[in-house]
Amino acid sequence: MDRVEKSPRVAGAELVTDVPRGRGAADRPRETEGGASGRTKRRWVTAIALGLWFGFATLCCGELVLRGASRFGILVFDTEMWRYAREVKRPSTNHDVVLEHRPNVEATLMGVRMRTDAHGFRRAAPELEAVRTGNERIIALVGDSCALGWGVPEGATLGEQLERTLNASQPARNRVVVINAGVGNSNTAMEYARYVEHVRPLHPVWVILGFFINDAEPDPSATSSPLLEHSVLLATLATRIPSLLFPARRDYRSYYGNLYAPESAGLAKFRRALRAFGASLREDGALGTVLLIPEMHEPRDFGPFANVYRQVAVLAAESGFDVIDPSAEFAPGPSQTYWVTKADSHPNAEAHAILAAALARSETARRLTQPVS
């Protein structure tokens, strides 16, 4: 039987076959390094894309939650103020007025309806408007969000309560109407400019300037970043993050007190505006009253801000205003009794009733309700 020998060709084929395998093995580390580097880059790109997507989705969810909460009666102060700025306020063409209300708009803010008339003034409750004839003498209430009645329902603001009280026993020829020219985030200089621009042409017989302790603030910006204007979440973060990073900003006592420090940027302008306001009322033959609205953390006798309010009362009297101090009518001690909500210290309807009653008892009110001969 013949012996089968291994063919050199086969052996050669094996050798030929082994050679490229060896070369492929030598090349493989370079391919592996390139592949690993590519895979690492892809992982980073994927991680960044997922992070951006997650961040964007979170922002969208936060935006939807804040907007939806307001619509369903979950009241978040920053959200409601953002909506107020977007839906009710607008920059004024008069740079001294800075901000004003849009005419003939309606919004539900802090759970209450707010409507404006053709002048941008807050409208009264329908039942009060229904009994007005258009022949009444005009009382004008000028101020910021406290005078406006932020968070106070229609029918319960101090202007409406004052109107009802003064007209309770008056004949038709002696009745009055109180127009509410309050605008949130205003200082006294802006309020004086608003009087000249919008209120003076109506020839009010009595002008009530509601003073609150932040009225010496510098003018706010009439416009904001488009991002903040269109995103409630970003607007809220822009407000809250500085407060978290700088705890001193959360100290309302220091903040308000510093507004009346001699070097304060807004104090000199506040004083000039109050004096000019008084002079204009004398020129117009209108009665002028400054209503001192307490800060509602400790409203009795103005709490820790008594010295500031005393200084303002003196300046107001020197400027020709009668001064009404209702602070003794509030309960003593710190309390949230008079707050719109537990997170919003604006004066509520109960506080507005105290303010209106103090005005109704004033000498100016008594003079206006004397029978007209």
C-alpha cells in the first residue's frame, strides 16, 4: 500500500495561509485603538445629547407645571407676578411713568379677577359699577400693588370699600366714585408721573397717595430679557437663585431700611416726587392725602419701620398732604393675619377694610360728604 506523503503544496498553502494571519494579528492593535477611540467619542456624544435632552425636557416640564398650577388655582407668587407683567402691564410711552396697565384687559391673578378700564385703571365689582351714573365727583387712589389690591377680590379693595362707605347716606348730587390708579411695582416718582399723565385730566377732587415702604426704590426696568419674558420658569429662577446665593437679600428689614439710608439711590428722587406731587395738587385745587400703608409682617404702629414712616409723614405734611396713619388699628405682634396668602405679604381684604375705614373717618372725607348747597 502506497504511503501518502504530505504535499509540499499543502504545507506551502498552510504557510501561505499563516502569513497573512500573522500580519492581521500585528495590525489588530491599531484597529482596536481606533475603534475604541471612536466608540469613546460616540459614548461622549450620546451622553451629552442625553444630558441636553434631559435638561430640555426638565425645563419644559417645569414650565408646564408652573403655568398649569396657576390655571388650576395653585398660587405661586412668582408665577402670578410674571403673568401680571405679561397679561396686564406694559411699558409706558412716557419714560417717567415707566409701566402702566393695558386698557380693557382681564386676568385671574392670585385667584381673583382683575379687570382694567379704558384708562388702564382697575375696575370695581359689577354691582358697584352698576350704580354709578357718571355724574359723581372723582376720588383718585394712586399707588403700587398695595393700593391696587393685589390678591384682593373685586368689591373688597380699599377704594371700593371707601366708595361704598362715603356714598352710604349721600344724595345723588353728593356721591363720589373712587378710581383705582394703582399699578404694581411702582415707586412714588412713577405714581406722580401717572397722576400727571392719566389722572389729572379727570379732575379729581381728592387724590389719595398710598405710600408703602418700598416707594423709595429706583425705577424698575420697563423691559426684560425675551427669555424671561416668555418663560415663567426662567423668570422664577432669575428671582430665586440670587436670593439663595445671597441670603442678605432675603432680609426684608435690611432691604427696606437701606432704601432710606442717606446714600440710597432712590431716596432723593422719592423726596422730589412727593414735594412735586403736593405742589401739583395745590395747583389743581385738589385735596391730597397720603395713606401710610404698613408693612404687613408687623403692621401695628409700623413695627420695625416706625422711624421711616415718621420721616415720610413729616415730609408728606410739609409737601401739603394730609396724612392718615391707620397702623394703630392692626393687631399687635408679627402675624400673617393680614396677608393675601401665607407666602405673599400683600395686604388682604381685611387689611384693606382697615385702610378704607381710616380714610372714611378722615377730616377730608368729612368735608367731601358735607351736603352740597
